[in-house]
Amino acid sequence: MSDGNGPPGTAQRYMPRFTLDDGPITEVHAFWLAGMSCDGCSIAATGAQNPTVEQLMTGSIPGLPRIVLHHPVLSVTAGKDFMKAHHLARAGKLGAPYVVLMEGSVPDESIAGAFGGYWSAMGAEHLPDGTQRPIPTAHWLRDLAKGAAAVIAVGTCATWGGIPAAAGNVTGSMSVMDYLGKDYLSQLGLPPINIPGCAPLGDNITETITSVLMFLAGIGPLPEFDELGRPAWMFTSTVHRGCVRAGNYEEGKFADEYGQKECLVELGCWGPVVQCNMVSRGAVGHNGGCMNTGGICIGCTMPGFPDAFAPFYKKPPGTLVSSVLSRGTGGFVSYLRNFTQRSRNLTARWKETGSVPSGWASVQAKASSVDRAVGFFYERMKASGTRFEPGSARQKELQASASDYLRKRPPAQAAE
Ligand code: SF4
Ligand code: SF4
């Protein structure tokens, strides 16, 4: 809010420069701006698979407008040629709808400006004295946001402020929503859309763009966003609920060093409280992603990141209660499950003969007296309420019919 020239400001709604009445939208420009960023979000986007950036740029998804991407690293043009579309859009002369994608946080340019410098800039503007000065990225965001169909903040720096806005924030860095203000609405009437993550999942980026394009083209509903503008279907659930190690947590099995397959909460995993779909979706092409590859969750999608989760790699305080409880109840649950699993791993024949003809290893087929006692009750509970309950009239009827058949069957059949 304080870069000198100011953001779009309060309550002002700009008149649309395009409407669906103009006919089907075949092309949408996408201006990718990079503020205080490490370019990790760009790298993540290029790894997206569902859909790929190439599919979006070639318009190969039926019904979806083609994206004309203006990206400072990926575009093949440079210098004035690259900046031409930016200037046209800023002047309202692009002649096509566009979206703004912002990577990195927005610095307070008044701090650097006071010393004649800038934090982050792209392109240049001519001054009356014949000289030129770089145009801060923040100003591009401010100006392009006015006519954008949608503003999409990509990555935690753009969505919440992220690492540049962490403790000791000398650049005055802030998020896109902090910069544009509470009353900002795009041409589609949307506040900034937020796709957090450091870096976010590539598929989360391209899928969100796709769903906005479908809405823009009039072939899809407005996607569901949560109270912070996150695509709700991606960020409602916690990492823990989709984690491949969650069963270990439930059974009270915890890793005490990296490389082990159990739950990582005692090594510092914040997954139980963090909203992210990384492990359930996989980092690239449904593969990899934090706990899938042995890493803990450090909460990188959350507005409080990084300060609220630091120091990293230290057991979160809540773990003292939850993992102690899990150990207590999980040990018993684990015993019961192991018992059930053992008995389901035996065929009826092996149980009857008391041996398993496996050359792989020795398999215990004979149940211990404890297992037999547990099994007695287990089988009764399993069948209780059904026609097959042990001792039920139906069971007796079936047994009688089987005995009758065995008694009456022809001798030749009995010999088979
Ligand atoms: S590793 Fe983390 S997210 Fe996975 S089960 Fe353990 S606490 Fe939950
Ligand atoms: S699982 Fe945690 S650390 Fe990994 S991407 Fe999600 S929020 Fe970030």
C-alpha cells in the first residue's frame, strides 16, 4: 500500500473492456510478473502435467482459449518487443482479455525509491528530461490489475508475503492481496486468487488457470474458492489426511530418524494442521512430494510461513499430546490389526492342516491359544446380525444340507 504511487486503491471497479457478447474468446493473454521471487514458481509451472503449459499455450484443450504467455524468462522475445504487449495492456489497447500472474512478493518501492533505486523492475519508461527509469514490477501489477480478467498470485511469496516478508523484512515486502487492498476486484469481479506453496504444485497452477479460463470462456462455472481465495478443492484438507504415513500415526508408529518409513511428526512434521495437497497429488506427474519422498512438512502453503513454523525440523509442541495419545491407543489397535491380518493371510486349507507349503519362509499357520480365543469372539462379531452367524438357524440348515449331500453322493464322485 505504500510504494509512493499507490496500488489501485479502494472500491474502484473498472469498466470491462470485453464481454462474452463479443463472441467466443479464442485468445487470452497471460502476463507473468516476478517480484521478490526465486523463480521456483516458474520452474514448478513448467513441470505441470495436468494440464501442461504447452497445452495451454497451443490451445489444445477443447473449448479453452489459447494462452498467449508473456513470461520474462520463458518468452522468446526480449527488450522492447517483449514489453510491447505490457504497454498496450496498460493503455487499454491490447484488444483481448488478459490475466495477471504474479510470482514473488510485492516490495515497498518507496523504500528503495527514496535512494533513487528499486527492488524489482521490468521495462523502462521515458522521463521528460530524456532519461529512462526502470518500471517497478509493483507498478506493473498495480496498472495491469485494473484491466485484468483475473489476478492470480502464484506461490507463497505472492499469496501471503512468504520468505521476503518474514521477520527482518527490510524491503517492506507484502502479498498481492495486501498490495491491491481489500476492495480490489478484477474485471470478472474476483478478488486476487491465491495458489500458495513454496513452490506450489505445478498442476495446482495450471489447473487453476484452466478453471478460470473455462469460466472466462463461458464453458464452466466459477470455481469454488475459500475465504482466502484458494481453490477450495485443493486446500481444504490437511496434508496429514492424504499422507501416505497417516496410518502409522494412527497406530502410534513414529520415525526417530530420516529414512524410516513411519510417521515423521516427531522429526518436525506440521502436516496435521497444514492445508496442502502435495502428498495426495504428488509433485510432478503424481510422483514425489514431501512425505512421499521422506521429507517433513514445514507449512510452506500457510499464511504464517515461515515464521510460524520456525525453527524447522523441531517437534511441534502439539505433538507432545497427540503422539503420546497415539502411542497409547495405537499400540492396542495395531495388535488387533496384526491379528486380523495374520488370520486373513491363511487359506481355509492351511488353517485346517496347520501348515503353509511356502518355500519363501516359515509361516505360522497354527493359532496360539490367545489368537484362538480372540478369533472365537472376532468371528462371532463379524457374522453377528447376518444369516451366517455361528449357531444361527440358517447355519444349521446349511450344515445339515451339506452333511446330507456328502452322505448321499455317488461313490465315484467321492473318490475324485
Ligand atoms: S508424516 Fe506428517 S503428514 Fe504424514 S502422517 Fe506423519 S504427521 Fe501426518
Ligand atoms: S506438504 Fe508441507 S512442506 Fe510440502 S508443499 Fe505442502 S505445505 Fe509445503
